[in-house]
Amino acid sequence: MTHWRLNPTCQLHWRCWDSDYILFNVASGQTHFLNDLGAFTLELVAEQTLDKEALLEALALRFEDFVIDDELREYVATMLEDLDNLGLIEPVP
């Protein structure tokens, strides 16, 4: 099972307005716009490496209206791929 962590080369600067997050990565020079789910995911993987199931459980605890079902699993899998493609997180073997 793949575990995820924050990409150690990232140098992140955050700004938040309501539930909208703007993230600037000094290392890449890129700016990213995140929702609550993406921002919380980055916070979690910055603290510890997590696999998708542990991440789903943490998200369900944080966002009380979340139900871990196939739709949420698919959404989180896609989000992890997107964050990886942006260079913000990376898989840990």
C-alpha cells in the first residue's frame, strides 16, 4: 500500500480566506488554489506519512458529514494523484 508524505523540497507559504486556500511553493515558483479537503490533506501528510485509508479516516473525523464510500475513495485517490503531479506530495515506498 502506498504511503504519502509532503514533498521535502517544498517551501510552502499559505493564505486562507474563508474556505479558500492559496498556496505558494517557493521551490517551484507555483501558486495553487486548494479547498478545505486539499489543504487539510497537505497538513496531515506534512505531519506524518499516511496511506489512503488512514487519510480517509482522518478526513471523516475532521469533516463530520463525510461518509467513507466509493465516491469519497475515488475523489481522494484523484486528489492524491493531482497533489503528486503538482509536486506537493510524494509516495513513500
